[in-house]
Amino acid sequence: MKALGKHLIAEFYDCDTDTLNDVDTVEERMKNAALVAGACIVDSSFHQFSPYGISGVVVISESHLSIHTWPEYGYAAVDVFTCGDHVDPWVAFDFLKKAFGAQRFLIDEYQRGNYKALGISDEASYKAVEASA
């Protein structure tokens, strides 16, 4: 099935708890994941909760990466949503899994913007659709 984008929804378990509660480290690793996947960073916003936990997003030209951490459980919920063909969300996922020291994970991939539902021919490329916008 052809689609405008891929959306990975990941559950990271048994992560490094200190890393998950350091807002600067979490932001740096999320930005690095975007870059190694080939994305163009537009902006980012991260918030440290008290007594622990972080929520944040890296906005990329191709969509976004987001994270919500529960250091007390060694858990992080991560989304990687990319559009187009030049950014690979799986590269970002692999980077983040290692960066947060996840010992276990669950992952689902969703196709976003299904061509058929949008009325786009399967032969059309995302670039052609982008050029006509």
C-alpha cells in the first residue's frame, strides 16, 4: 500500500532511568535521531516534569518525532512520523532504542495518507503530489 508517510509507534522498556529524566540528553538524542534518519529539523520543544519525566517533540520538515518518558518505570513512549521517501523512520527508531538503552520494545508501523483513500494513483510519487500543492 502506498502512502504519504510512515508512522512508527514504539514502546521502550527497561531503559536507562537517568537518561530518561535528563531533559537536555533526551532532546539531544531525539534531534540526533532525526538527523541520522536524514530529516531536516525545523524546531523542538521539551519539558521536564517534577519530580520526573519528560515530554518533547522535534518538528521536522517531514513531520515529527515525539517522546514521553516515565523514568520511574524505565519506560518511554516514542513516535516517529515521516513523510516522503528520503527519511527512514526505522533508522531513527534503531538510533533511539540504543540511545535510551531499551532492553525490550514493542513497535507498530502505520501508513499515513493512504494513496487510494486520497484518490492518488499508485503510480504517482510523493514528489509529484508535493509539486502540485
